[in-house]
Amino acid sequence: MAADWSSALTRARENAPFLARALERRGELAELLAAGEGEAALLRAKDLPEGDTATALRRQRLSLALVLAIGDLAGAFDLAKVMRELSTFADRALHAAMAAAVARRVPDAAPDGFIGLALGKHGAGELNYSSDIDPILLYDPETLPRRERDEPGEAAQRYAREVVRMLSEVTSEGYVFRVDLRLRPASEVSPLAIPLDAAITHYESSALAWERAAYIRARACAGDIAAGEAFLDHIRPFVWRRSLDFGAIDEIRRLTHRIRDQQQGPGVPQPGYNLKLGRGGIREVEFFAQTHQLIHGGRDPVLRVRGTRAALDALAETGRISADCARELGESYDGLRVIEHRLQMVGDQQTHTLPAGEALDAAARLHGLVDGDALTAHVAELARPVAERFDALLDEDRVSVPKSAPHVVVEDDAAPEVPAELAARVADWTQGQYPALRSAAALGAFEAIRPDLVASLAASPDPQAAAVRWESLLARLPSAINLFRLLEARPGLFALLADCLTLAPPLADELARRPELLDALIDRTALDLPGSVEELAALMAQRERGDDYEMRLDRLRVVTGETRFALGVQLIEAAHDPLAIAGGLSRTAEAAMQVALEAAEEEFAAKHGRIEGSELVILGLGRLGGGVLTHASDLDIIYLFTGTHEGESDGPRPLGATLYFNRLAQRVTAALSVPTAQGALYEVDTRLRPQGNQGPLAVSVESFARYQREDAWTWEHMALTRARVLVASDAAKSEVDAVVTSILHCDRDPDTLRVDALKMRSEMAAHKQPKGPLDAKLLRGGLVDIEFIVHLLQLRDHEALTPDLGEALAALVAAGRLPQAMADAHGLMTRLLVGTRLLAPDLERPNPAAALLLARQSGCEDYPCLIERLGAARTDVAAVWQDVFGETLEINQ
């Protein structure tokens, strides 16, 4: 729609006394606006008039207020532009005032060491038409300019008082901004400007949840901006906590409820309704976004954005809220902000309240509506979806997320009966035997959750086993306060935690080491499979200003650990087919390797440079190559490098190609396997490389090809059938794929191949005995035997040459080489393998609940059915073994 400057000017003169006076005082701007020259008028308004800083800023402010208002009313300037221009002016004004205050005392000095931080709407670039600004003023005593006799603190307070006076004092020219410094640390007792060290100490030790929320939108905007950004980097862990402080969740929850509790005036749009604070108003949209940001932003840097619309979009992009929710709230937010601006244009007042009578009609006409009733109806339509979404936010602490898991009981009117001995056992936990339950704070947090805890234990499949696991968890926790507060904030997580403790010993052990892994379960995506390798890698590789190599690796470990843990919970909650879980675990490992290599390369290149035309390649084998990992899988990989041995790196400390890539490979392995505060990720197995442990860690592609052609054993070629390039450029991948393909297509003597395979399987059977009745891998007729059959056929007949064993079996069945029973046996046993790694890690029959879950994951009605089907599948494999190898396979049931 074309801008209507004439209508805008008429509505302004008739309905907004402040704008009418401004049009008279700024005749040259009124002429430009009447001519439709909005951008020219805006450029003219930004010219700083002559005179002292205070007067010049007041005149500039009036000019900008006029031009932005008329451009807004005309439809030429959208809301985003208006807010951005107002916020940018606030930056300029605050900086000018700070510079003038310093220069008045120390002529020609710049405001070095004097920092202005923008918070709230100012920090977000969303100032409203007649807004206060809420800066925090900091100073560095070492660099702040001052007279020789002035103490740094005295000088800083003098500058701060002058800045406030210069901007907020009302003169004949008006004012610039009302300045509110109450967001500074301990504002009731602290000076107006805070020393940097004191501010850091406050935020690291005693700051409150609302201060975290305030800093979501903080940025350095004036004075010594570089020093301000460095300060924000320093306190970033306070704002964005990598491991969620569940005590803070409780504070956030109480703040959320307080937003509603403190509302005054009408609850629905009518005269007296507050657009900012009323039900469904602007504050509720902002707090909805900020609450989710505080909870999830520590683990997901994508959410660390300042603007309200940007935050809603990021929450939708990451799946924390729906796209419809983001759109509805965003549109309502914009609409309410526009009406807020209309109310403030009338008299240049910081008002958010719908007036009554003629004043309401005038505001409506200013907006282009017929009367106050139309405006009230419009506001009601904007506020309705906000109120509904905020109501749902208030309910989140009563309905846990995730709530769709088959093992989770969200609400159950028929609460389980709690045995007296179970209640007494839990009560005994507070008698001092657990260090995590000795402090008054821990005991208080525990008492808040004890009724729900006892109920969850009583409802679990094996209450006594769950209690034992809880006790093991408590015994290993240095502090349990955060865990208790999380469970208080998300009661439904009791059921998930009980399942982890009762059904899956490896998950229970991991939780005891890292209880912060429960962070991964608090949002609505907890039971969703992870995305693609590229999406996972992007999440793992997110960086922020100031991150060093170790921080990048910590980020990698946190995301990988949480993803693997969430996949484990999805497995025990039967949220997905175990084969889909195995695929998710494989994608997670691939992404981790990709990010570990990228980070190691960048760090390594800083010292040693790079080798032009060469790169490190990671080749996956075994289950990793086949894309089907379990929670206990090692990473079977081979490191290769492209180019020649003669290459040399171009850095300050150059290395030859072989040494360069071997050291780089060592770094990648360490990044994936060395334990840190965030734990170790994987066991990395490189024994399948040429010459095994006796050979170099990384070899050239050329050397690898020569070894495979001339020296490799049959078993090494069998391993290559599952080889897949995981990390490499397209050119390097093609080069390595060509080598692997050529080796797999070599002509072989069928009898020699058969004899070699039988010898190798016999040696494996002698050295690796099955560990229990559920060892689907090593039991004769199990997965290893299936793999030997498939690999023999692949190498002998050059068919079905894909690293995915399931796909290879499907191709061999379709070609008539194998019966369908082989593919069915593989599916059953692979599901069983994935499940037992968590539900029966000793490969013996687990407790009844875990046994039943294991059976159903494998497509069986119950555990006896599972054992029966496993025996039948092994018999089918033995029959095929006889056909392929001409040897009887003994099956011990």
C-alpha cells in the first residue's frame, strides 16, 4: 500500500497536540513530509543542530519524533524501522552525553573506561515512541579519564550525574530521555556508576533471576564499547548457563506468575486497560520469549538473540514453540506496539493505558479507525492469543514435557498406593548418610519433592530397584539441590527419571556422573529423533565471541552427551524403533567427528599452517560405517590423508605431511575420547588401519590403496565392505570411494575366500565367547555370523556392495542369494542388540519390566516369545551358514 502522507498529517494535526506543535516548530520538516519526502526528512532530522550537547540533542529528538511519527502514520515507516531509529538515537544520545561529561572535566579526553550498557527495549533495539532508557553505567578505574586530584570513583559518579542531568532534565527545549538507573547491581545502595570488578563480582555471586532476564537483551551501546563488550563476554556464563540452574527455573516460574499477579486495571481491553502490563499485553509476549530463552539458551546459542520477534522466530526454528505460536505472538506484539506508539504520540507521554471518552476516540482516529469502540475491539483481538499462550506457559509447571512417552503418567487420579516401608526408606535418606542431603537448602528442596518422589517410586515397575538406584544416585552427587528443583519445576520428569533408574543401568550411571543431562528432557523436543548430520554438526559447532579451543570442545561434548542421553531415554520409553535410535546415534557420532576435526584443524593450523592440496579424511567401518550404532559402540575409524608424503605445511612451525596428519589425527582422537569435566564421548578404535597398532595413525590414500592391494588380509577386505567416508571434501570422498570400490571388486578365489573366512570366524569364536543368553552379536547363529555370510557373498560375487548391512541383505534377498529369513533375523537381532546395551548390559535376563520392554522393542509379545524367536532366527542363520560355507553351525539354545 502506498504511503498516504496527506492523511497522516491531517490526523496528526487534528488528534495529536504534541505532533501538531512539532509540525509548527519544524516547518522545514513539515514541508518535506507534505511532499512525501520521508527519507529526506529523516536524514535532515538526524543532523545534530549547533549548540551545547544538551540543547542539540533535545532539538534532534523533537525532529526525529516528528518525522518518525508522521512516517509511521503514513505507512511509510514500519514498526521495526521506527523502533530501530529510536534505539539508535538513544545510543547516539547516551554516547554524546557521556563524552561531553568527560570532556567537560578533562578537555579533549574520550570516554575510555566509561561504559554504557543498553538493557531492556533499548538493548533489543525496540524502544517505544516515548520511552525511558534503563542503562547501566560502568567504569574501569584504571582507564577512566579524570583530573589528577580526582579519585576514580568520585570522577565516575560526577560523570554519571551529569549524564542523567543532560538527558533527562526538562528545559524549554524539552528533554532527551528519562534515564532510569535502577537496573544496576544493588541499586538501593550502590553508586550510579559501578566499577567493573564490583559488577563482575555481583553477577558471579549474588545476582537474581530477574537480572539474568535483563541481560538477555544487553549490549554495549555508548562510551567505551569495546570494554563493554568484553564485560558482557565475561559475564556470559551468568546469563547463559551451560548447565541449567534449576533453582533459577523456580525463580523464573515465580516471576512468570508475578507478571499476572501484579496486573492492575481491567483484565480485558477497555478504557483503563494497560497495553504493556494488562492480560495479553506487551510484557506477556516479552516474558514468554525470555522465559524460554533463559531455560534453553544456555545449551542452544541460537536462542541468544535480543529482539522479541527474533527470539520467537528462533524458538520456533529450534522446535521449542510451534511456528503458529511464534507467528501469533509476533503479530500481536507488533500490533500492540503500534497502538502503544499511537497513545504516546498524542502528548509525548510515557503511557500504555487506553484512555476514556473523547481521548479514546482521538487515539482511534489517529490510527485511522472510526472511534474508540473500534480501537478497543482491535486491541482485544491482538491481546486474545497472547493471553491464551501465556496461560499455557503458566500451566507448564503442572504438565511436564515430554508428556507423550508411553511410560510417563502425566496426570493420574488414581494415585498408586505407597507401601509404608518404601515411605520410611525414603524418609531415612535425610538422616545424614548422603552428603548431597545434609545442607538446610538441600533438605528444603528435597522436602518439596518428597511426596511426588515417593509416588513415582511406588508407580515404577520395580519400586525397590528404583529406590536402590536413587540411593546410588544420591551417594554419588556432590549436591542435589539443582536436581530436586528441576523435579519440582517439572513433576512429570519423575516418571522418566524412574524409568532411567529402574530400566537402564547405563543411563542411571551416566546420570549419577552428570545429573545435568536431565536438562535435555525439559523441552517439547525431548522425544524427537535428532536431525541430519549437518543439523547436528551446526548445533555442536555454534560459537560465540571469545570461545577458545577448549570451549568449543566442551560445547561439542555437551551437545553430543545430551543427544546420546536423550536417545537412550527415547529407547526405554519406546518412542521409536530401536533401528531409528541406532541411526540417530550414528548421525550424532558423525557430526561429532566432523566438528572435532574442524576445531582441531583450526587450532593446529594456527601453529603449523595447512598443507595445500591435502586434507585429513575419516573413514568409518563396522557399525559406524553401516550407520547403526548402539550406546556401547566404539568408533571404528581409519585416518587417511590426500596428497603426497612430500607435502609440507605453511605455518610458523612447518611439518612434513606424514607427521602433520598423524599429529592432527591424534588431536581429533583426543577431542572425541579424552575425559574432561564434560566427560568422554567415545572409545575410538583405529586398529583396522594398515598394519594395525604397529602402523602410523594416519596414512596417505596412496599408501592405503597399495597396502590393501598388496598386503591386506582377507579379513581386512571383509571390513572394507562396511567402509564409508564420514568426513572429507567431495573430491577426497570420491578419491577414497574409488580406492575402496576397486579393492572390493578384485577377483578372488572362492575357495581361498571361504577358507580364510572360516579360519577367522573360528579364531573369533575361541577368543570372544558369548556373555549371556541375550548376546545377539556373539551367539552362534547371531549377528557376527550374519555379517560373515553377507561379506563373503559381497566379496565373492561383487554384489550388494553397500556398507549398510540391512540394505545389503535386502539386495541379496531380492537377487535370490539369501532367504527372507536372513533379513528378518538381522532385524530382530539388531533391535535386540541396541536394546540390550541399555536394558540388559550384562546380556542376562533383566528385571521383568525391562525384559518386557526389550521383547516389545523386538516385535515380540513377551520375554519368552523373544527367546523363542531369537532361537528360531539363529537356526535360520545356521541353515544358511551350511549352504554358504558347507559347514555345520552348532546352535546351543
